[in-house]
Amino acid sequence: MKISVVKDILEANDRIARENRDLFDDNGLVVFNLMSSPGAGKTSLLERTIDAMKGDVKMGVIEGDIQSTQDAERIAEKGIPVVQINTGGACHLDGNMIRDTFKEFDFAALDLLVVENVGNLVCPAEFQVGEDFKAMILSVTEGEDKPSKYPLMFRESKVLLINKIDLIPYLDISLERFREEALKVNPDLTIFEVSCKTGEGLDAWYAWLKAQVKAGSAA
Amino acid sequence: MKISVVKDILEANDRIARENRDLFDDNGLVVFNLMSSPGAGKTSLLERTIDAMKGDVKMGVIEGDIQSTQDAERIAEKGIPVVQINTGGACHLDGNMIRDTFKEFDFAALDLLVVENVGNLVCPAEFQVGEDFKAMILSVTEGEDKPSKYPLMFRESKVLLINKIDLIPYLDISLERFREEALKVNPDLTIFEVSCKTGEGLDAWYAWLKAQVKAGSAA
């Protein structure tokens, strides 16, 4: 009984997500769904990425949080369109919540829309929102065992950013093992090792993302 | 429709959790539910705590993970009873999963049972498992905005351990603001500032926990 209810919810969500995706495609818009544990650096990555894209790629952001508008305020300071979703308790975004933001955007004027999900390494990976691809961040402070313990998000993601590498000298961890453990769960992952604090490693991410936008707009 | 289903699940869970609690009480067993984001240090805290309690308090542990037995193996090395629950995808433990472990334990021989929940700052706070109290860990690497963005777990917890304080020199954060933000959400929180790596601050936690066990066994 419980399982069939969950299945219905997931199927209904997939239907809405496909409609969202069609609308994004009609507007030549590339969309990615950004996921991570709380505090891994999603908003910091977006702040850096918005600055790096300026002039080349017109970006918009949807911020998902259980409550508060702190993240949307940080993004708004960058001068790009941003809408905050407050889930009011729900632990992930779904297709319906994303659809509710559409009236706030002029999609024809955008190239790239980022959906910053609720900080949670589990549930967001189960719900499509209409994205072209999923991206995730893992902070080195979380430990190398996370891919094997929380495999779904690593499996669903196209790209993994390993963040806070500036802290490695002060941790008992191996960056090599982070890569190995992630690739064991998903051998197709594109991985970037970055620090959103110092900026280290981010140029490769910007270049990769610009190529995704170029390919997506042309498709 | 969706809301009423969720309500039914929560009510059914509360009923089972109360039954678990009665059984724990009958055995003079103190039980806490340990929650945090992935990688905040739940298992490291338990390893330290087991060593510190040895001789005084007889401990058992229930390990909750989506998959893998890595955490249970770490605890088993300490020579205390441990059972691993694999949720197979579910993002939290519930009363029923805890009940399924009972046949593996001799509760009359234990003073303290710790339920280490799935790493997730959202969902575990919604589900009672029969615990006397909830404890949570927040790593300083997660940032001071977490209490206001994920308030439920902070509100539900009796005690908060702020972990990884050894990393503070390398972060742009204020330990004072961590305390303030947590107390804004829950003024009754007992807070310990600790490093499970260096051991700093843990003696106060051990003393507090021993007092809880003493009071609980006497009740």
C-alpha cells in the first residue's frame, strides 16, 4: 500500500517533469539540478559560476530551501533573475514546485537555468524536475565513504564537484580515494576538484559548463 | 490526498514508536536517536563515546544506512552489540525498522542504546523511533546558516554537538554565531563544542550522557 502510493507520486512527478523539460527545450534553455548535503557549497559555487559566465551565458536560478530566503538574496546580489521556493518542510524539490516558478521568468531571455535543490544527499536524487542533467557537490569534509553509502545521487549525476579541497591539508583524507569511490558507483561521472573559497580548479568547470550550454542551445 | 497519506504513515509510526519506548522503559534502557547531515561525525562520536563509557555504561548501537555495513563494522570493532539496518533507499529510520532489530539484542544486559540515523538533516527529525531524546551533530564546515534553514531537527533535539572545531582556524566562521543561530531556533538546546578528531570538548559530553543514563535507569 505504502509503496504503491509512492510510485504514483513518482509517476505523476515524472509526467510534470517531462512537460517542464519540453518547455525548457522550446526555449533553447539548458537546465541543471544542483544537489548536495547541507553546507557542501552549492550557493558558493553558483556565486562564482555566475561571475564567470557573465557576458557569455545568461543565467537564472531557482533556489530551493525548506524555509528562509538567504540563498536567493545571495544570488540576487549578482544581478540575475532568481526565484526562491520554500518547501515548508519537504526535503526535496519536485516538478510541480519548479512549474510554479515559471511565471516569474522570461525563459526566452536566458541560456542556462540552475535549480539549487534542498541540501540533502538522499531524496532530491529521486525526483526529476525537468533538468537536462544533474550535478552534485561533495565536500571533502564529508569523507570518502559517501558514494558507497549514498549511491543514488552519485549514480544519477552527470558531474561531480569535489569541493573544499583547500581544507585537505587539515583532514585525514585522500583525494584519490574520493575519485575512486565515486567512480566505483558511477564510472561515467565527470569530476572536478575545486575550492569555491580560493577558486582553485574552477576554470575547468566553467569551460565544461559553457560547452554544455553551447551544445544544448544548438540541439 | 497526498497529505492525508503522509499523516497516516506518521500516526502509524508514532504508535509503533510508543510501543518501542515502553519496551525500552521496561528494561531500564536509555535510548537516543543520533542525527546529522552525511559526514558530520556520528560514527566517530560513537567510537569515542563507547571508549569513554567502557566499564561504566553498557552500550548497544543500531546503525542506519541506505546500504553498506561500514559503520556497523567500525562499531563492532569496539566489542559492543551492534545491528545494521539497511533502508534500501529510505532516507530515515522509523519505528518499525527499529522494532525489527529487537531479536538481535539482550536489552536487559544494556544501559544505553544509540540509534545512529541515516545522514540527512531533514527527514529523520520527522520520525520517532521510541527514543528518550534526540541528539544531533552539526559540523562547523556546514556553515552557521543551517539552524535557520533546517529548523526542525534543531527544534526536536535535546542536545547539539558542534563538531570539527579543530578546523575553525581554516574556515571563515564564528563558533559564537553557530551557538546563537542554534539557540534562536531552540533556546533549550544543550550545546557541546567538540572535535571527534582531537577529543577536545568531549569530556563534558561524556559526563552529561552518563548523567542522562543514571537518571533514566533510576526512573
